Amino acid sequence: MEGCSIKNIIYHDSIILGAGASGLMVAHKYRTRDIALIESNASIAQKLKISGGGKCNITNISVSLSNFYGDSAFVKNSLEKFSRDDLLGFLKEHGVKPVIRKNRYYFCKNSSDEIVNIFRKTKNVYLNQKVMEVEKKENFILKTQTKTYACKNLIIASGGLSYPRIGASDIAFKIAETFGHSIMTPKPALVGFTVQKEQFWFKELSGLSAEVAIKVAGKTFQEAMLFTHKGISGPVVLNASLYWDKGEMEVDFVPSLSATRLQKVRKREIPLPKRFLNAFLERYPLEMLKEYRFAPAGNFGYSKAEVTRGGVCTDEVDAKTMMSLKEKNLFFVGECLDVTGELGGYNFQWAFSSAQNLILGR
Ligand SMILES: Cc1cc2nc3c(=O)[nH]c(=O)nc-3n(C[C@H](O)[C@H](O)[C@H](O)COP(=O)(O)OP(=O)(O)OC[C@H]3O[C@@H](n4cnc5c(N)ncnc54)[C@H](O)[C@@H]3O)c2cc1C
């Protein structure tokens, strides 16, 4: 359904930029109002669809403020407004019953379509429309290559810079800056690390994996590390990448053994792939397995990063309504804000919680 069209301008009271997780949830919340979505892709929810290996890790059995990089006081408002249980309740209402994997992650039973389907009936979705610029006259005016749209309320739900091949763009940051917002430096996160010369031997172990613990910026993560031809990846590395800026991290390659026990066990009892253990012991003493420090060279970049850390500064957004404190009737939700979740369903929880926390005026 087209909105009211005056002089070739398509008008809706509220327009959401981006038909991803957060934008679709805002449209659902305000479905009885005159609200529309503008999306550059040919279909809605493309990231949701491919997420979690096509089964979408929607949330986690434990959701706390410590799982989010960002201002806790700001995040708290959205998580209290629409908690993990509220999200599960919403899914249940729509006939979706996620299953718990590895005792903590909620995934769709068969396919992420179970969630995407909830949003398929969303009205007023303008697809294949890439927003190039936004200005404010009496209303907000949005221009795509072919059309002009106008609205009283503008909701920015266009995400971060990760995965440009499925629509990611920097439009949220450009619009925010146009209206005087500060942007916290964006950076690829939940991404693998490239390594420096001293760790090039990691690359020779491509394909191996081991359960390790990584300490970075006061946080410790314990899960699988995967050696790849480019460096290191796997859940533990992805989580570490959210908190790593520069400098060294510490890896415990045998978290299941104490330092004393490690000195006593026979080599074949050390729970690590043989090829890794041999390569390690050729270079370092045994005790260093418990405390291996190294500085990554960088990361695999936005083409591989699941999320973008940084974004629209939350000090300049009302935590209770998601409205800009700089420009009336301009709102920000989801990943474009300077809030990033750890691996494990926290980013969809944030996208949906922040969307439900948005309050449009009458
Ligand atoms: C491969 C992969 C797997 C992931 N798996 C998980 C997971 O299992 N669990 C989890 O919690 N998180 C996961 N994430 C992260 C999660 O997908 C995002 O954090 C979440 O989708 C952010 O929601 P959003 O609504 O803010 O942005 P998006 O979902 O990114 O939606 C933004 C929308 O805006 C559109 N857009 C952008 N620029 C423009 C423009 N100029 N004009 C018009 N439209 C535009 C985009 O095409 C997109 O559809 C994964 C991410 C990736 C890349």
C-alpha cells in the first residue's frame, strides 16, 4: 500500500529506515499506525535469515548487562522494558518455540524463517530502496535513487557496517552526524583475529580447534578456538574481539588443568590436538600453555564480522524512548547505537528490546 503521495513525495507519519530485526519489531509494535519501512535489499530481514547458520540464535538463557559492550544504564532501560522472557513470550504468541542448544543458546528449531515469517505480513514495506540522504524541513525528507519520502517521525534502524554484501551501510552514522550526534568509532567485532609474524605458526594448524580460555580487558571467555589459514577464530575469539583494542591478550590453552597438574600429567594426557601440542612445545616451555600472551595483528574486517562495535553515542539518545536528544522525532534502535552484545543471541535481544523500548509521540 502506498502512503499519501503529494507532488511525488510518499508520506507516512512514521518511517523506519531498515527492515532488519529492530526495524521490523518497531513496525510490529506500531502496526495500527501509519508507519512504513524503507529497505535497500529485495527482501526483509536478510541478516536474521542467515544468522546462527540459518537457525538464528535469538537469545540466551542468561541475559545480563555484563553481556553488552556499551553504557549499562542505557542498555538497562531496554532490557527491562522487553526482557528475554518478553521476547520468548512474543515468539510463543506467534507459534515459535526456540530450542536450547549447548545449555544456553536459544535457536530456531529448524530455520530462522520461523522468526522471519512473523514479520512477513508487515505493511508498507518499500524494498529495493537505498536511502542516500536525509534532511529536515517541516518533515524529514528521505531520498533514494528513485523516490522521495517524507515523515514526521524518522526511526533509524539501519544497523552497522558488518556484512555489506547484504545491505549494511553507514547511513545511520551519516544521518546521526547531520543532526549533530557524536559517533563512537565503529570497529568490526565478533570477528576472527589476524596474527603477527611470531604467531604465523598458528596458520599451519588450520582446521584444528581446542577449548581454551582467553583473558582480555578484564573479561574471561572459555570456549572453542579455531585455527584458520588467516589466523584464529571460533566462539572464544569472536567474544574476545568485542573487548580487544590493541596490545596483548592472555590464552590458557589448558583451562581444565591447573598449573600444578599440568606439570604432573603425561604429554599424551594433555587435552589438546597432538599437532598443536607439538608445534607449541617446539617453541615454548610447557608451563606457557597456561599463560600464553600475544597481541593479534588485527581482525578479519567487516566482511566477516558479525557486528559493528561503536556507533551512535547513547549519551545523546533518551534511554526511555529511544528519541534523539538533539532532534525531536528522530529515533535510533538496534545495532546502529553504541551497544554491542557478546556472542550468544545478545545482539538480537538488543535489536528487539531497543525496538520495543521506542515510544512514538501521538
Ligand atoms: C553472519 C551473521 C550472523 C549473525 N548471527 C547472529 C545470531 O545468531 N544471534 C545474534 O544475536 N546476532 C547475530 N548476528 C548479529 C545480528 O544479525 C545483528 O546484530 C542484528 O541483525 C542487528 O539488527 P538491526 O535491526 O539493528 O540491523 P540489521 O538487522 O542489520 O538491519 C538493518 C537493515 O537496514 C538496511 N539498510 C542499511 N542501509 C540502508 C540504506 N541506506 N537504505 C535502506 N536500507 C538500508 C539493511 O539492508 C538491513 O536490512 C549475526 C550477524 C551476522 C552478520
